[in-house]
Amino acid sequence: MAFRKFLPLFDRVLVERLAAEMVTKGGIMLPEKSQGKVLQATVMAVGPGSVNKNGNLLPVSVKVGEKVLLPEYGGTKVILEDKEYFLFRDGDILGKYVD
């Protein structure tokens, strides 16, 4: 629960990437090199939002617990209590999954 002690600033979003698939649907084990990057993540914490030119607060478009789609590159790696998280700007997140 280290992320509960960490609050992103401005329009930053703290996410935890989902684990890569180790086995295909057919049961074939995948080596680490062929797995590729996981572009799905769960939002763990969000900042309050950014301020526009008029001084109004623009809220972040995602909420804690939502599943989001990340760009292939980017983000800042953050390690909190031996767990790996990533910080992205709200505008860098490509979309969110709706149940």
C-alpha cells in the first residue's frame, strides 16, 4: 500500500502495469523477450488536476481503480516499497476500458 503514501502532483497519474501473459491460450509458454510491453494498467493514484490560464482547475479524466490504455513509450518509473509503478500525464493516457 505504498502508493497510498504517494500523491501525484498536477495532472499526473500513478499506474501499475498489468502482468504480461506467460502462457498463450493454446498453452504455449512464452519467453520473456517475445512477450512485449503490456499497455494496460490500473490507476492507483491521481493528482488534483492542472490549472488553466484563467486559474481554473481542470480535473483529471481518470479515477482510481480504472483500467487504462498506455502509450508504448513514455512514463516515469517509480519504485515504492519494491513495487514498480509508472507516472503519466493525464493527456498521455490513450483511453480507459469501460465494463
